[in-house]
Amino acid sequence: MANVTVVDHPLVQHKLSIMRNRETSTGGFRRLLREISLLLGYEVTRDLELTTMRIETPIEPMDAPTLEGKKLVFASVLRAGNGLLEGLLDLVPAARVAHVGLYRDHDTLQAVEYFFKAPTDLHDRLVIVVDPMLATANSAIMAIDKLKERGATNLRFLCLLAAPEGIKRFTEAHPDVPVFTAAIDRQLNELGYIIPGLGDAGDRMYGTK
């Protein structure tokens, strides 16, 4: 798993444990997901390129560090990806946003596309794809496929939880895309859910079944 980064910061792990608890409310789950996405966002953007610009502080002029190149893109895999997206936009409010609408066929566990909207110049930007769960990896792989078809070449995948099976399939399909996650859980169950996991992230975010 050389291409996988587990963000094991104590605050990340603490918040994740509360999110796993079945007694955590919908509002609490949503708030924690937004908070934890900020912490994960620091790690996934750690090596953004910097340049300098000349500014005037109240004391004297200086060459101050600033981000170089075009603004990055956050690509949310709908619907659950929006929970991570909100926190990341708190961190980088000027980022561009793409939406990839996919749902999982519960019989085949395959991803089915129903919506796609993204900036036109993806080839010039870092694209960070966000989805809370990397389970079977079918949705993640399809999302990356679609973004690459639209020209994206510099991509990263950010999730809250991952299963070993999903990591294996994802890294085989897209070895050039690094994965960032808060935890790698034990395995998938027969329905394709991560265990011990935290349930269906979308349902817990929005109070649906």
C-alpha cells in the first residue's frame, strides 16, 4: 500500500470514533464529517506548490509565499461526497468544484452514472476526488475514469474509510492516483459494506434509509 496515506492524527481518530457510534445523531454525524474533512484536507494538500508575491506588511515589504498555478478542483462523488466537500471548501474556498453522480446497483454492486459536471480545463489543475467510503471501489474507479476522460491527469482520492479489497482494486485500476484515508478497516461484508465501518455515510448524513 505504498500509494496509500493513513491520516492517523489523534483528532481525526477521535472524531472518526464518534462518527462510527450508531448513537451519533444525523446532525452530529454531519458536523463531524465537515470537521474531519478539514483535518484530512491539510494532509491531502500538504505538498501544493508555492511561489512568492511581493506584499507590504504593516512593518515592511516582503516576498510572501502563495499558492502557485491554477486553483485546484474538488470532485465530489454524489451524494455522500458532499459531506467532505463542504469542509474542504471551508479550507480552500476559491477551489473549483466538480460533481460526479453515481449510485450503486445493490444487485450487481456496480456503479451507475447519472450526472457529471466539471470545469473544462481539468488538465491544468490538481483534482482531489472525495467520497467518504472506499468499499468495493467501483464508484471511485468510475469517477476517476470519467475525470481522466475529461482531461484530468493530476488526481488524488480522499476518503474517510477504506477496505483492503477496495484499496487493492483501486490501486490496480489507477496506480497513478494516491489515496488518502482516515482508516483502513478489516474487510467488506457480503453486501459490499465496510466492516466494522460506520454504516452508509449518505444515509447517516441525510437521515435517510
